[in-house]
Amino acid sequence: MTDSKKKTSSITLNKVNEFIDKQVEISGWLYNKRSSGKIIFLQVRDGTGFIQATVIKGNVSDDLFNQLEHLTLESSLTVIGKLKKDDRSPTGFELEVFDVQIISKADDGYPIGKKKHGVDFLLDHRHLWLRSKRQRAIQLIRDEVIRAVYDFYKQQDFVKIDTPIFTPNACEGTTTLFEVDYFGGKSYLSQSGQLYLEAAIFSLRRVFDFAPVFRAEKSKTRRHLVEFWMTNAEAAFVNHEDNLKIQEEMISFIVAKVLSNKQEELRVLKRDIRPLEKIKPPFPRMTYKQAVLKLQKMNSNIKDGDDLGAPDEAKLSMESDKPLFIQFYPAKIKAFYMKRHPQDKEYVLGADLLAPEGYGEIIGGSERETDWKTLKQSLEDHNLFLKDFSWYLDLRRFGSVPHSGFGLGLERIIAWICGLKHVRETIPFPRMIYRNYP
């Protein structure tokens, strides 16, 4: 081993500040390249960042210089040289190269080029599209959102509970279940872990899950995926009002974390962060009845008793610069487990939270029904089999308490924070009604 090699530190690009004017080696992939004859500029990424590596003819062998001139994009390599600060560089650093080790030369014709590609083409090549700066930025923000969710729950004394993916019955609508063979019997992929979380509050008071959920909804809107990630939370001795406060604090916490830690990624996405900077509690509220009247004045065809569709939610959420709670929906259009409003039994103590800028619902929640007889009647009214929910009814027989909860769709909140037009970009490999490849 040479003396120069002994002095070389193998680093990742997120640690460059610690190695200014030092000899380093960086392993990664060739993101871009240009040449001026005697100088080759290699744009290298290593998964933690990007850097320009400058190769001057004469500083490396003629054979290596020739190889680098013909090196294809996305080839893997290790660049070795002196790390320097350079204010002209987009990253503020540059590597003066004296050696390059080519690990694997990529095939010619990398399919994701600078030209504009169609959506189907990019989704067919999703395994490669993820390497782009834009897609990388989205996934880093996704990671930040997930971390913020866990941090918030920890601060609020929620305990993580892992709920099952295979379930014997529906949590909500039976028409959107994926049925699977379960050793000769029927089972279903989970729509939500909520009911199981309700069982856990009697042991741990405040609980949450974070898992993939599956809905066989034949929808092709910009807000729908067949497989997506959701976090559900349930808390004992929390009423409807307290439930809304937890939600608005959680959303504000998540947005603040992204603004604090992912400025560069938001810049890559060209996201206007001014609307995000306004996201602080309290959030405005509107009853379902008020929402319907407002929508009718906005030329919506909605009638009293109809559920709000995506266009209706978009209209309402464009009217507010903060997330908007729509509360007290008709019981007949909501899930069986929601507690009825004490002043009007036709409505429930529930709310949907609509993200601003036209993004619509990101959270749905409610206070839960605690009375055994009332819950039993609600199951019957929804044409659900009591035997499938006998364990759930037991929760109301043995120490029932007031409790509330909500479910937050991860991909929807990411789409809003990132300013994306479709949730398909928010998840590494989207599953939609006509797509489960790659």
C-alpha cells in the first residue's frame, strides 16, 4: 500500500465538511459528464449527495483519461482525489481527481434522459427513475415525514402497536376489500388497523400503528393508490375536541420538521414554501352542513346527505390557507364505529382534515362509540355480521371508556408538502388499479 493510499479517507458526501483539503475516495455513480478536451467534469452521486469531480489530463494516465471520456452514465466508480471548497460549484465543493476506479461500466443508452418522458414510460422504468434528483428529493422528504410522525407520537406518549395485515372482516366498506385464500378459508388484506388499536388502548392508553393498507377501490384519481401507508392513532379518555387538537398539532409538527431539515429537497422540487410556513394551530373548522351550503354557492351539485367528493374537497381547501376541518358528517355516510352527536343523532362526532391548496383529505377521525347496545345496532344498520365483530363488541363490555382516533394517509400528506400533482410519485413503487409493475 502506497503512502498516499494510507492517507486517503473513504467518505460519503454528507460528510464533506469534515475533509476539506484532504485526500479522499468517494464511491458512487456517474450522474452526468462533460468534457472540454483536456478536462473532464464528472458529476458523481453517492446516495448521500452530489459532487463535481474534475479530471485534468496529465494528472491521470492517458489510458484512464480515455476510458473516462467514453464512460457511460450510471456507471459505478470510485473517485480519488483532494477535496476542495469551490463557491462556483452548485454543492460548494469540488474533487481534484488523481485516480478513478471503474467498478462497473453501465450499458449504453440509459433510458432516463434529459428529454421529457411520458408518465407510463417513467412508471415502467420506476426502478431507474428513482435515481433522478427530483425523485430522490421526494423520498428524502418521505423519510423526514415518517421520522416526524414517530417523534410526535413519542412526545405525546403514544406506544407503537403492530396491527395485522390479514383480517377476517372489513374495518370500513366491504366493497373495497382484497380477498385472499387463507388455508382454504377467506381472509382480507387490511384496510386499516384501527379496530385492533382500539383493543390496545385498554392496555396502553395511547397507541398508534404505521403500516401498509390495501383498498380495492377502482379509482384513477390523483389521490388514490391501491397499496399505501397509513398511520392510525387511538387514545383513551380523549373526546372529539381533544382529537382535533392532537391532529392539528401533529400536522404542524410534521410540516415544521420538513421546513427545518429539508430545505434543499424542497428547492429541488421548486416548492413554494410560503404556504407551508403558515401551517400552525389552530386550524379553521366548518360543519358538514356549512360545507354543503358553501359548495352549493360555488356551483357544486352536492346535495345534503351526499358525501364530499374529491372536487368538493379541493374547492373547500382552496378557500383556506391552513388545513380545514369538516366536522359532524351524517351518520349514514360514515363508518359504523363513529359516536353520534349528542345534540343530533343523525350526525357523528367525526371530522375530515383537508389540506390547503386544493389537496383535500389527509386525515379522517372521530370519537368512537362506547355503548355496547348502540354499537351493536350500528353494526346491524350497516349490514355487518355481528359474529365477525364479537371481539370488538367485547371492548364495550369490559371497561368501556370514551376514546377517539384518526388515520393519516402518508402519501397524501407527502403530495401536499412536496406540491406534487399525483400521489404516485410519493411512494417508491406505486400500486394502482392498472399497475403493479415493476
